[in-house]
Amino acid sequence: MSVKNLCKKAIIFIFLLAAMSPAFSDSQTLSTEISAVSNGISGFGMGLFPTGTTFRYYRNFAISDALKNQAQFSIQFDFGLNNLKLGPYDLLTGTPQWADADGEWLPDPEDEQPDDYFRVHSTVNTYLQQGFGTNPVSGSGALVNVTLRFVSRFAKATEALDLTSPDDAIFNKPPFNGEGHIAAYPWLMGDRLVWNNYLALNTYWYFRDYKTNTDNYDGAYLELSLEMGPWWLGNDITPDGVVTSDYYKALAYFEQRMMLLNVKRENGWNWVNVQLGHSNSVGYTWGDVIPEHKIQTDRLRGYANDSIWLRFTGPQFIAGDCYPYIQFTLYNNVSYGGVQNEVSGKSFGLELKSGVSGEFHLRLFGFIHVRYQFGYDFIKGFNTEGPSWWQNAQLGFYVSL
């Protein structure tokens, strides 16, 4: 391994140690989540088999007596595994099917060669957050929380679990270019081991007042974020020096909620409440190399979203953190701009997606979360398939120490 790569690894390791140092000077809180995705891995477990876990440690402390809001240090460890598809994009150029004038892209839709692979990944997410000012609506809590975040992620791609013969191997004879990797899929180069790092600056603005103790409020919330994963942040530490991340991203999210009905029990617990919500979000990504986990589903660089929802929250029972809710959402999403990771950078598109969704969410004592989601997409953008239903289920566990 070169001296350059050793130095970069040492810098990242020292950064993590420095960031973690305040975490072990006092008592900690640990939360754990086990999640599953619809259909599981290769259809195993019908979507109920755990496919990942999350551990989070955090501590609140005062940085300065001049600041009335406490700071928070947090470090989160994630592990997961799932199947991914290469998609209808040329492996060498990254050009999508709808933009390829010759119509010759890989994998061929008529080819029986599989286009999905198995991916294991783990992430360390470290941040320091400080609040400033006072929420003018509730009269308490911070007006804005500023967060500096560092994320390091490792991933390994291999053959799908349902592989039946060598002829089914997607990596058996990959269409490598002259440099030994798939240009439009940098995380599948060489031995398909990837280490990505990125920094983010997030600001969260609060103009809201909680009317219940079931996470429902009146008011507004705003998030503004900048994120970067440049090549010099240890994103070229690979056996052949291939850059696996070199991007910058900006996003904004604005949410408003209004309570339509709020009925409480004699002890102050919720009996039933109904809430109307609305949100808008916009984002854009620059850069030549966007990591797999940061790519938009349609690979276009920009997006704008509008959503409106109605939430019915049921009664609290047994304990204050035991209650269900049902939410129905109408969403519209516009994607635009160039194609992420396209080598030539010549393709541009404009796409509209629209649909409705529903979610049933049951909280049990705060440490068990049961979710079932479904939806109907009636405008699917570049996808030529007709409208269709979808569904997924999740089971989460949270433990505090």
C-alpha cells in the first residue's frame, strides 16, 4: 500500500478518535434497530427477515456557559445487506436507455443474463450538533440546530444469493473497460470493495409547537443542507487508485403541519387526533462520481418534490409511548438535469412521478416499531410500465442503556 493511502487512512482514523473522545466521558444512550425490506433477500422470509441493524450512542453536554442550548455528540453504526440491480444503463458509459440513440445498452432487456447482485455494507455516522436561539412558536427549545457530520462507509458487492450456475454470474465476464473497472459503476471496479467518506453541514430550523405527546405539532420546519464527498477525502483508496466518490450536494426541505382534531383523555394522554401536513423539497448534485448509495433512483442530478398527507393518530394505551397511527399521502416528484455518473455528460432529462401511499405504524413501549407501507404509482416517469401497487414491512427495536 502506498504512503499516500496510509496517510489518508491515518487522518480519517485520527478524526474518528477525536470525534468519539467526548462520547466515553459520561453515561451513554444506545438505540438499536433491526429492519427488513419487502421480499427480503432473493425473496427469503417474505419481507419479514431482518436485513440490517443500527446502533447509536449519543450524549448531551454544554460547550459553553454562554450557550443556553446543550450540544449533542452522536455516533451511529449501521450494517445491512440487500440485492441491487444494475438498471437500464450502459455499464461503460452510464447512458440511460431513453437517451441512447443507438439503443445498444447493457444489460440487454431481452438478455437472460441476471442484472442484480448482492451487497453488504456498513457505515459509521458521527456528528456534533449545537442549538442556537429559541423557537418563537413554542417559546422553548432551539430556533436552529447546526450539525457537522462525518460519514465513512464500506461496501462489498458479490454474486446474488440465488445464483444457480456460473453462467448466471453477473461478474463472471463483466464488460470491463481498458482501465480494469466499469466506468459508470465505480463501486463495481476491481474486487468490488469500496470505502467512501463524506462531510455534511446541516441546519434545522423550528417554528412549531407540539400540541400532543404523539409527535404531532402545529407550525413549520425547515432544513438546509450542504454535503460533499470529494476524491481527496480518502475516496481514492482502492487497490488501483480508482476514485469512488467525487461529488457535492445541496438540498432544502420545508414542512408545514396543522392540527384538525385533538381529543385528549383525562390523564392528558391522546385519545384521537387528526393532522394535515404538507412539504416541499429540492436538491441538486454536482460531480463526476456519485457513490451508489447517493444516486437518485432515476440517476438525474436534480429533483423537486411536493407532498400532502393526512394522519390519524389513535389512543395511547398501557404506556405513553404505545400508540398507532395511519397516514395517507399524495406525492409528486419532478427530476431533471444531467445523468449522474454518465461518462460523456451529454444526456439531460425531465421526469415526473406521482402516486399515493399509505402507512400503518404501531409503537410499543418506544422500543418496538411495526410498520406496514403500501402505495399506488400512477405516473412512473421514464418507466414504460403501467401503474402498479407496491408494499413493504419493517420491524424495528430500540434499546436505551
